[in-house]
Amino acid sequence: MEQPRSFSEKEINPLESLDQWEDAVLERYPSPESIAAGKSTDEYRNYDNPERDTVREFYRLNHTYQTYDFVTQKRADFLQFNKKEMPVWDAFNFLNQLVDDSDPDTDLDQFQHLLQTSEAIRNDGHPDWMVLTGLMHDMGKVLCLFGEPQWAVVGDTFPVGCPYSDKVVYPEYFRNNPDYNKPEYQEGTGIYSSGCGLRNVHLSWGHDEYVYQMMKNHLPEQGLYMLRYHSFYAWHREGAYEYLLDDHDREMLKWVKLFNPYDLYSKNPVPPDWNKLRPYYEDLVAKYLPDTLKF
């Protein structure tokens, strides 16, 4: 099994904060309101701006070291869920340790970001399980608190063990990945069969798969697809990897697309009023989740 080399702290965490990756996604996929305001899609998709150097370095690391062996190693390690166990509400406080005091763009903690997503979903009248999906969708970022580098926690996800798509952001960096030169991965459909279904495909490791596995016994299938694939932009935004899909994936795609705008466009500098919202969310969490979560 190929092991990634040792990294300096700067190399491990090139982003100033995890929100910087999400801001870069927003530039690639602007809201309709932004386009209507006069800024073209081409302006948003400018990846050569020097200000994006940290994002580019992030993807260089992500695309270089997210090998098939790396993914299977991380699944074996973290999906035992034997690192930590705590009450659900303590888990949100644990997640809030990711707040970056040096980030000039937001004073909101991670929980407030999640609450904004779930409140936007609730205000549009969607089912309560989808509200909970919004509340939990970034819980997997606690991986950073277990010492995982940013590039193994966030970032656009992509399949490993099959040819890389040029629809993935910064595809040129895949040339640095050891799997790029392995014919068993890069020829035909790689290690997968055509139409095998995404459930049988390993995606690059990160918070999507981790929170999906955490929640897989507690939410309906539609919510689980939202969690597992919300960062798989090459699929649900660019239409790549069609050859891996089965009919169930095609049916579930509409739910991932329904969720995605709430993930991208619900941030607001005004925090939700937790004192007013607390009774609703305490009842919601108690309805679907156990008293404690395992990490």
C-alpha cells in the first residue's frame, strides 16, 4: 500500500479556513441571483487568479494523494467509529472547535452555518428528515479534529479506481497521482463494471462519506444520498461518470440536486436565533437520532 509522504503544517492545510473551499465552489457555481445581477459565469470560473493559490495548492494535494489505497485505508480506520462517543449536542460543540479566528469573512461558527442550511430547508416546507439532513451534512468535518489534513476532509469528491474525468476541478493534478499510471484503474471502467451503481464505487475520502456512514441507520434513502454525494459536483453538476450509474442513482439524483442549493446559497452574516429555534431542533434530533453519536 502506497503511503503519502510527510507534510509540513503549511502543506497539510493550505486553506486559510475550510470555508475557503466552499467559497471557491460558490465561484464555480454561482447562484442564479448572482448571474442575474450581471456577473457572467465565465467571471466566476476564473481559476487563474493568483488569489486562488491556496485553493489550487489544496487541490494539488487532494488530487495527488487521494489514491485508491489511501481511501480504503481511511475507510478501514475511521468507519470503525471508535475514536470518540458523545451526546448529539456535545458533538456540535466539538465541531465548533473548527472556527478559524483568522477568517475575516465570518464570525459564525460551524453550528450556525448548519443551522442556516436547515432553516432554509424548513422555511421552504420540506420534510423534517431533510431539515435534519441539512443540520448534519457537515458534521463529518470533525475529521480535522482527529488530525486529518484538509485535503482528506473537504474538496470536490471523485471516484477512485477508475479513469479521472476532466469535469473534476483542476484535473491536471491527477497526473501526480500514482494511480494515474496504473492501467487497471485508468483503462475502460477501471475496477468497476458499467452500470454498477455508485453504492459500489469508492469516492475520494472526506466528510461526505464519513457523515453518510454515521447517519446511514437514521435517515431515509433520499437524505443519505444528499449526505454522501453533496460534494460530488462532477456528477450532480457536470454530468460526469454516467457509466457508473444505475437506475437508482438516476432516480436519487433529483434529491441531491434539490439539496445542493441549500448547501451553497444559504449562508447569511446574521446568525439564527437559537433560543427560539432550540425546542424544534431538540425534538427533531430526538425523533431521528440516538442520544449519543460515535465518531
